[in-house]
Amino acid sequence: MNKRFVIMLVLAGLLFGGIFGYKAFVNNIIQGVFDNMGPETVTITAATARIDDWVPQLEVVGTFQAVQGAELGLETDGLIREIFFENGQFVEQGQVLLSLDTAVDQAELDQLQASLRLAEMELERQQRLYDQRSISKAVLDRAITEVDQARAGVAAREAMIDQKSLRAPFSGRIGIRRVNVGQFLSRGTPVVSLQSLDPIFFEFTVPQRQLPGMAIGAPLHARTDAHPDSRFEGAINAIESTVDASTRTVRVQARFDNPEGQLKPGMFAHADLDLGEPEEQLVVPRTAIRASTYGDSVFVIGEAESGDGLQVTQRFVQTGLSRGDLITVTNGLEVGERIASSGLLKLQNGSPVRIDEDPTVQPAQDPSPNPQNN
């Protein structure tokens, strides 16, 4: 019995030993294969560091303001009789927009005009009598005064009637009315907004250190979220004469032509302000920069040490201004050097690479991208 047990133990040991030995043999072969394999070749796109002429710019944010804008209302009370405009309509200066009921005022005006006519006839009689030396100068003067008072009364009543008509103080576009026919309108109640939209002002502030770069007539390029595929051209037309003591900023106003009315008062916008003549800058695609806590770096493409294929070398650089899809490099890179512009997450120093030349996969390199050219 003991002999059988020993034989079984020996056989089991040989079996398990063979299994573990085979597994170790296979693992050694696999490890050898991996040890003899070189690093994986990474497919990337490439870009060349180049010189571009960049106009120094300052990016600002601001708000569009109407050249003329007002909430229209009347300076008297009354019942609305007629409304003469449609919402969103363009109106001319002096155009009647709304009128209140003037029946009582008109009746009083008729009475005052009758009194004026009577006073004028009385003055004519008194004038004839005075010419005949039948009355004194004091009586004639009293008649003249009565005519003047009657005329003043008529003028005052006509002015009151005129106040019950709302007229456009300037040409512009009407907003949405807030009143209705038959409604009693109190003095000063807003009736409708009127805005002059062409041209339109764009107001923004800049730090006081940027004040030397501000000049009347300097061009401005604005873009809005409402019209992301459009760029609007304007120019500075006024600079505040004082610096805000609390913020140390200067208020600046630019003028934009707005013939289609795309820009609205109150609309927020970003704008690029040209500050001088074009300057040469070394630029690369923004996708070519790897940012980390240690600094920005690029992967420069060169010949592999083995002489077979290409490899990349990581190099730290200093970056400057960015504009659209491009960024300037101020140190660490030379003109004409080729760098990886995509696939950076798979790269490390010394990685072999293959460049994909397909133009459809190349990262954009536009300094002023928009949905149409992206």
C-alpha cells in the first residue's frame, strides 16, 4: 500500500512538474519575443515651424450701444385713441406713432379760438376809435393785451393737444409696443423702444497700460455668438478723457456700420484691436504643443538613430500669443523644423513615427477660424 502511494506521488510530481516547466518555457519564449521587439511605430501628422506676419492685437470684450436709443412715452395722461405703427417697423423722424383722445381739449381750443377772434375784432374797433381820437391810449393798450392773452391761451391749448401725440424723435427701428388702443396711459409710462441701429457703437474698456496703443480710427474686428460665421469691421471713434480711478481702465468707443441690422444694442461681443504694424512671429499649430506642469513641449521629427525611418525628440519650448489654430513659439524651436502636430498622447522621447500625409487628417492652421473654414 505504501509502495502504491509513493508511486502515485512520484507520478503526480512528474505531471505537475511537466506542466509548470512547459508554462515557464512558453513564458520565456514570449518574453524573449517582446524583448527583441522595438517600440511601436506611431502614426502622426507633421507641421513645419514657419514665420508669419502678425499684427499685434489686443482682444477685448464689450457691448453694442445704439447711437440713439430711447424708451418713448408721453408727458401727459389720457386714453389711447389710435396707434400708427407696427412692431419692428422702421419709422422716420417726426412720424406720429400714437395719439390720445383729445375731444375735450379740442372743444376748449374751439372756445379759445372764438374768444381770440372776438378780441381781434374788438381791437380793430378800438384801433379805429383811437385813430379818431375818441378813446385814450390806455383803452387801446387794454384791447391789445386781451388779444395777446387770447392768442397765448390758444397756443397753450394747441401745445397740450400736441403733447397727446407721440412722435418719433429720430429715425430708427421700433421695438414691441407695450400698450393697446383704449388703454388709459399715465404720464411717463413706456410705450415702445426706438433704436437707431445704423451705425452702431461698440463700447469696451482697456487697461491704462494699453492707452498708448489706442488711436482714433484704429481698426477693430468684432465677432458675436449670434453670428459666429461673420466678422464685423469697425474703427475707434472716441476715447474717454479720464482713467477710472477704481479699476485703472479707460473707456473706448468704436463705430460699426450696421446696414442689415445684425448687431443689436445690448449684444455682447469679442473684438480684436490692431495695435501696430505687422511683426514676424514663429508659429506652429496649437495641436503641436503638449502642455504639462513642467512646461510646454513639442516633438521634433528627425532621422532614427538606426538610420531606418523617423523618430521624435521631445523638446521644451516657450510659447507666446495664440490666435485661432496657431500659437507663437518664442524660444526652443527653429524655422523649418518639423514637429508632430497630432498623435502626441502616444509619443514619448525617441518614439519611431510614420507621417500620414493625407490632407484630410491634417490639423487646421487658420489664425481666424470660423464654422465655414473649419
